[in-house]
Amino acid sequence: MRSLLAIWPRWLARRHTLWLALVLLVAALLVTLIWLAGRYEAEQMISNAERDASDAASDVRAGLTRNVQSLQALRTTLGQWPQDAQDVLRSRREIRRLEWRGSDFEKIASASSPYQLDTPAAEAASAARSAELALIDGASGELQQVCKRALRLSGPSYAPSHFSPVGAGLGHELMEMCLPLLQAGKHQGYLVAVYSLQGLLIELVNPAVRRGHELAFTEPDGTRLAIYGQAQRTGRMFSGQQLLDLPGNTLVIRVDSWRSKPDLFPNVLTALVTFMSIALIAVLVLLGRDIVRRLRAERELGEALAFRKAMEDSLVTGLRARDMQGRISYVNPAFCNLTGFGAHELLGQQAPMPYWPPELMDEYQQRQAIRLSGHLPAREGYESVFMHKDGSRFSVLVFEAPLIDAQGLQTGWMSAILDISEQRRMEELSRASQERVQASARLATMGEMASLLSHELNQPLAAISSFATGTVNMLENASHLPKEDVSHALARIAEQAERAGKVIKSVHDFVRRRESKHEDVAPKALFDAVMPLVQLQARKLHVRVQLADLDGQPDVRVDRTMVEQVLLNLARNAIQAMHATPRSQRLLHIRVRKLSASPKWLEFSVADRGQGIEEEIAKQLFTPFFSTKADGMGLGLSLCRTVVEQHGGFLRFEPNHSGVSPRGTVFVFTLPVAFTDVNAATVVAD
Ligand code: ADP
């Protein structure tokens, strides 16, 4: 336990570090996953933008190729060309102007897109058109080079784009395309188409690509030439570029797309990962709480166990558990101390146990068999004798109870064993001293009675003496001896001597110390023993003694000597209490009766007509050495109560209401009835 306490804080610190590491790792994992998911999504957006740029480039390329085919289909006759050119311009909005030039580059015919005049700023548009023309004319050298290259290629050739202002800072980025006109392999001239770069984006790029994107033609260095679409400049932008390599000119198509806000959950994957991570953390927290709860429960259990062990170890009561087969499954240190055997010598032992005295082995075997057959022992326990390892015997009090497990099933027997050998020794000592006190009390009583005794003995002795004197006189004087008279006198002498002997014997019987033992005695026998002494005192104080209901009462199981002492004490106190009562009213009434409420008890009452007991005196009545008499020892009543209580009965007193006028006191005590049942009860008067 101590080592566990020592490593506890270290272990706790380690546990905290582990938890911290786990939480940090999960947090790092979560952040990494979100970052990776975000990155993945950004890459997706970029590749989408690049794919869109590539689609846009191929759309433009395809549109330009289609346009070349339409332009090649134009009929090169002066009558037809304008009409055909107008048709082409109407269906191809991206072409702003068409020119037919001869092989020497002279302008034969030209046509402008009808849509340019549709704009509200018509004036600005026409200015732009003339500016375009001027530009073309002005740049004819450059255009001629383009056309010559077209001729060389026998296909379309494109000029670098240029800005054509329309005023107010506005303008168009235009690009010329030159197509050589060949008829039956013969060079007929050139067809020049002027493209608006923005028109190319609007007309040729698939609307699906245009939606939600900003499309732009840029130069390789990034300069924007034409833009289509509304740029949202908030949030994150992803761009894709694609080269549009045209014969004679290279443009870059750039696609910009946005994500309006940086999302916390950029996509489903991230959301899923985040959700799973949160679930993981929640599970970890729940697990953590569960572990904390378990640890707390473990700690509490450990403390409870340690407390129980300390309790069991410090108990002075021996504890022993046996299973259903009678094998010892547990003993506490107190039990080992009692018997002198170690726990290892006792555990698993079966009857006969090593602490059973050999002489009682059979009895204990039977007792154990009864117990194992499921017979419940008495709640108040039973006395037994155990043997120490050194062979000495000692008395124990054993309390046994069924051992019930958590499921409510009996798994054995639990016993608590108390060493009562010391208690027995003390009881023996106290009994012996009690006996000595009793003997002293009897002697003291006799001391008090010595004068009464001398008075009582005086009469028979005087009678003996006078009969003896008379007989002697008769023997000396008479010539003839009256035989009857002598024998009569001698008989009277013998009678008086016997009477004196009886008085002395009764005193001797009472004073003689008898062995204390419980026996079944008839109440009458108890009174017979003490009545001569009671009568002695009663006669002196002129008290009448009345005994009631003595015959026919059941025997009582008592220590005879002690109970006789109680009767004598109470009778003597009663007689003495009546010294101030008018002689005619001095009555000592002793009665015995069965209690109907508890038939196991017999009630004795000693009633007097004395002065009664005042409240002040009543409080101290049973205190040893309390006496109101000049020569009193004050031990009588306390002794009486001890004796009665030792027999399991009780002693009480109350005012005597039995007379004409209430007077005196009644002392009442109970004694246990012997097992033999005697029902008859007759009234016997003195
Ligand atoms: P002792 O008789 O030596 O005084 P007891 O213990 O027998 O000692 O009695 C204690 C006191 O109780 C007596 O001194 C007396 O005052 C009182 N007492 C006992 N019995 C009676 C009685 N029947 N009536 C009145 N007083 C009594």
C-alpha cells in the first residue's frame, strides 16, 4: 500500500503528460487534415480553372477555324461579295469588319459589322471604325507582311493585336486575320477580317465556361488585352492559363475563378474528417471521464479496503469464517493471537480444529455437524473452551451468523470469538468476596443479636437451673425418693436444654458459612431457616409476625444462604422501623405470591407499619454505608439488591397501604421459579 502511495504522484504526472500528448496529437491531426483538405480543394479549383482555360482556347480555336471556312466560301465577284460579307458579319459577331483586297493589296471592297451601330454611343463607334481603318491603312506595311505570310502558308495568318480607342478612355483590342484568296491555285487577293478580342471571348467561348469566371486575353507578360465577365475581387482567386497559338500571333487565355469566403469546412471530406475528429475527441473525453471515475472508485475501494484491514487488525475480537464444508477460509490477527496459531496453520483446516481441546473433541464435532446442517445458532452466542497452541485452555464466547454473499446466497459461517477467561476469573473473585461480605454481614447481625440471644437462652437455662436445684433438694431431703417427680424434673431439664440447643443451633446454622450454589428450594424452607432469628427480634420489640401464602408455592432456584440473608435483613429493618409504632399495631407481614403476568417469577413482600421512608432518605437507601441508625452499618439494603439482581430479579419498595390507615413500607423482590411446576397455593397464617 505504501509503495502504491509512493508511485501514485509520479504515475499521475505521467498520466497527465500522456493525456496532453494525446490531445495535442489529435489537434495536430485535425489541423493537418483540414489544411490538406483545403489544399486539395485549392488544387482542384486551379485545375478546374486550367481546364476551363484549355476549353476556352479550343473553343476560340475551333471558332476561328469555322470562320476561316465561312470566309473562304465568300464569292469573289463584286456583285456578290458585299451581300455575302454582310451575311457573314451578321452571323459572326466577333468579326467587326471584312475587307477584300487585291493581290497588290489594293482595297476592292469592305464591309462593317452591323452590330457596331447598335451601340448607344453610335458616334463613338463610327469614330472607332474610321480609326480602325486609318490604323489598318497606316499599318498596311505590317498587314501586308501578315498577308504575305498567309500566302506563304496558304492559310490564315494573324496580326498582333492592338488597341483601338473609341474615345473617353474606351476602346477595343482588335486583331486582323489575313486569308489569301486562291482560285484554281491562282492567287486572287486577300481577305482581311478584323476580330474584336472581346468578341472572340463572348461569341466563341462556350457559355458554360464563361459562367462564374472572368475570361481574359493576356499577353505572355500578363498584360490584359480583353476581358469578359465580372471579377469578384473578394475572397480567394484561382487562375488557369492556356496558350492560344495562332499562326503569326500567340495569345494567352486566362480564366479566373473565386471562392467567395475561406470556408471552415472547405468540402465534404474536410467536414467528414472534422466530424470524425470531434467524435474521436468526444469519445476520448468520455473515456477520460470514465477512467477518472474508475480511478476514483479504485482509490475509494483501496481506502475502504485499507480501513477495513486496519479495523480487522486492531480488533480484539477474534474473527473466523468457515465455508459450507466447515473449512476455515479467513481468520483475523486477533483470532491468531487468541489461539497462538498462525493464519497459514489455520486456513483451509477442517474439523477437528487444532484449537479444540482433545477431551471436548466429540462434543465440538457434533456441534459443528449441527451447524453445517443449517441449524441457526442462538443470537446471544454460546460459551465454549478453546485450547491455545501451548496447551492451555481458555473460555470463549462465540457468536455465529451465516455468511451471505452479494447475491444473497449463504457461502459459509462467520464467527466472532471473545476471550472471556479474564471475565470468568473476575466473576469468581467477585463471588468469593461477595461470600465473604455475606459472612461478615451475618456475623455483624449476630453481634447485634448477642444480647437477644443471652435473653432467650436465659429462660431455658433458668428453668434448667431451678429444675436441677429442686431435684437436688429432693435427693437430699426425701427419705423416700418420689421417682415420678425426679423423672419429670429431669425430663423438663432435658426439654429446656434441647430448647437452648435449638436456639444456639439456629444461630449457628445461620452464621456457618455455606458453599454458595444455586438449588431448588421451597419458599417455606427459606423462612423456616430465618424465622427463629426473626422471632427473637420480634418478641423483643413486641411485633407480631404474619406469614402468608407460604405453602404450596413453587420452588425457587436460588443461592439459599444469600436469599436467607435478604429475608433476615428486610425483616430486621421492618421490625426496627416500628419502634415508634403503638404496640397494638406493630405487625410484620410477609407474603409470597405468583405473578400472573410472568409465571416464571415468585414475588416476596415484607411489609411493616413503621414510620415509612422519607423522600430524602429514599434517594440514598441503596447506597452502601448509608444508615440512619446510630449503630447501623448501612450495608443491608445494598447487599439485598445485589443478591436479588444476581438472581435476575429486582428489589423495590413502596408505601404500605394495606392497613386501616396507610402506614409503613413494603419491600418487594422477585426470585426465579424452579423448572418444576407447583401450582397449588394455600394460605397459611402464623
Ligand atoms: P442499616 O439497617 O444498617 O441502617 P440498611 O441498608 O439495611 O442499613 O438500611 C439503610 C437505611 O434504610 C436504614 O438506616 C433506614 O433508615 C432505612 N430503612 C431500611 N428499611 C426500612 C423500613 N422498612 N422502614 C423505614 N426505613 C427503612
